[in-house]
Amino acid sequence: MTRRSLLLFGLAISCALFGCATVQPSARVSPKLLIEFGWDEPDTAFMRRHIAQMERSPFDGCVFHVTYAKPDGTLGQFLWEAWSARAFTEAELQPASADLKATRFTRFTRNFLRFNTVPGDVDWFDDFSAIQSNARLAAQIAREGHAAGILLDLEQYKAPLFDYRKQRDAGARSWDAYAAQARRRGREVMEAFQQGYPDLTIFLTFGYSVVWLESKSGERPLADCEYGLLAPFLDGMVEAASGRTRLVDGYELAYFHNKDTAAFAAAYRTVKESLLPIVADPAKYRRLVSVGFGLWMDFDSKARGWDGVDPSKNFYTPDEFETSVRKALEIADEYVWIYTEIPRWWSPEGRPVNLPETYAGALRRARQALTP
């Protein structure tokens, strides 16, 4: 499901499912944190050069990626190649690791190394050793670079990794066989992450929540869902989690709340309670999972446009965005992340681009409103 199809999917079903639900906020007492994750996503070299600029932003950290030098001298992106039969070496990623170690973080410390499930061209029954090795190496770099953990982006950007109907051997192997294998791989990937970074935080773009919504609250068989195999894969991750390791469901579907601040409480209940019928170990899941929310500041900007001069013309005015962010922070257990496509919070020139300062002020006010 691409971000565009996810947009249509979210708009089609969120109102029907969230219209009248209620929830009691979590009793967990945690600081509320803002994370940036958009098209201005930095690599480690950018962070090293521009950390002072990033520290001035209203965020506590960001999602970043790792690059490596190809034999021809060009840069490759680890996150787009890691879920494959290609095993990376420590030497290839050593420059990125060195960047992180040399970056002088002070306030801007809640950073997550992005790990995608792409290209996704390895069948669940194939050799997974390279994927495990890459997961272990990514977590090791995150730990040694003092990052908060891994951002596991589960979107199917290329191969339909989680769609049973499109698996290589779906005609010969049953749903149950593939589900059991996906669960096994979830255990192995979680174990690899924890070997590289014990007690880490794994920030999911979305978790069981997208499967639950796609299955129409469990009425549709997971075998018929585009993300059906994600549920058993996450079962394996939950099963293997140990120590202080935890998962954050970043709940990307909050992109589509469309200024409906009551939807955050309903979404919280979905993640913590409603979707438990598709979770193998509900008790451990509830102990392990923290609920977060993603907000798309320049919502559907390709179609709606974005005005970097007159914010009154944008889908969210700064005041409207402040209201939504404040409610998201109030309901979330800890993390809220801000997604953008056109505006840039930082740049090589040392300043935001196409981004009115009033949006940074909106984020700061939203945070201050929750400060005792």
C-alpha cells in the first residue's frame, strides 16, 4: 500500500470506525516528544554538519538514514537495500557510524535509524540470514551512535511483502504455513535488532492497527488483506522482545484525522484494546506497545498544494495544526511525529525552506500547553 493508497484507504474507513469510540488515557507518565520524519530526512553526514541547526528546531529528534560508498564512488542508501539477500559489512557502513559518534548531540537526542522492508524480494521461506545480519548491523550503529533506536518502516514500497495472495508459493503453501513462517521471521528480526542494541525502542510507522482496519475489524480474513502477513510477523516480534525493548505503534493513519481531534482518543483505544483479537499474545503486547501518532502537516500537498508564504491557504493553518498536535501529544503515550513533503525543517543552507516560522511556533506552543 503506497502512501497515496493509504491516504484513500484511511479516508474511506476512519470515520466509520472512529465515530463514537471513547478511551481512558494511558496511566503511563512519560515526557511527550516530537519527532520529525519527512522528505527532508537527513543522512548521518548531514546531521554531523548541521546538528546546531537541528537543535534549534522544535523537535526532540528525527528519523535519519545511512548511506554507503559504492565502488563507482556514488552513494547508496542502506535503507532501500537492507531487506534483501545482500548482506552489508561493518566496513561499508563505518563512515556513517563514525558520523554519528562524532555528532555532538545535546537536546536533539531522540533519533531513529530508518530500516525499510525493501526491496522485499526475499520470500519468507528463503534464506533470511542477510536480512538478519543487516538488522543486527543497523541496530549496532544506532546503539554506538547514541540513537534512541530503529524506525521500522513497514510500508510495501516495492514488493507486496505482507500480501499472502501475492507470495511466490501461495499456490502451493497455505495461509497458515505462510503465517507461521512470517511469525518465525518476526522473531528472528527482533532477535537480530536486540543483539545489535539490547533494550532498544523500535518505532513502527504502523503496527497491527493497519491490519485491523483493513480487515474491517476482524471480519475480513487476514489472508485476503494486503497487509495480512504483517500480523503474524508482529506476533513474532512481540514474542521475541526481551528486557526493556519496546515497540511504538506510530499510527500513521492519524494522517487522516483531518482536524478531528476526537479521533486520537478513538485511535488509542483501537491500538490498545479493539485490535487484540488479531494479536497472538495480547497481555505481552499491551505491556510492550506504546501508542504514538503521525501528523501530515502539508496534508496531501501534491493535490492540495502548499503555500510557504501565506499559511492561511494551507490545509492546516498554524493554529489548526497546533490544536491537532496538542491533542495528539495529550493522548499519545510518548511520541508524536510530524511528516512533511514540500516544506523543509532544515537545509544545507542552514535554515528552513518553504516553511513559515509560524508552524515552528505552533509546535512549541502545543508542547508548552502540556507542561505543568
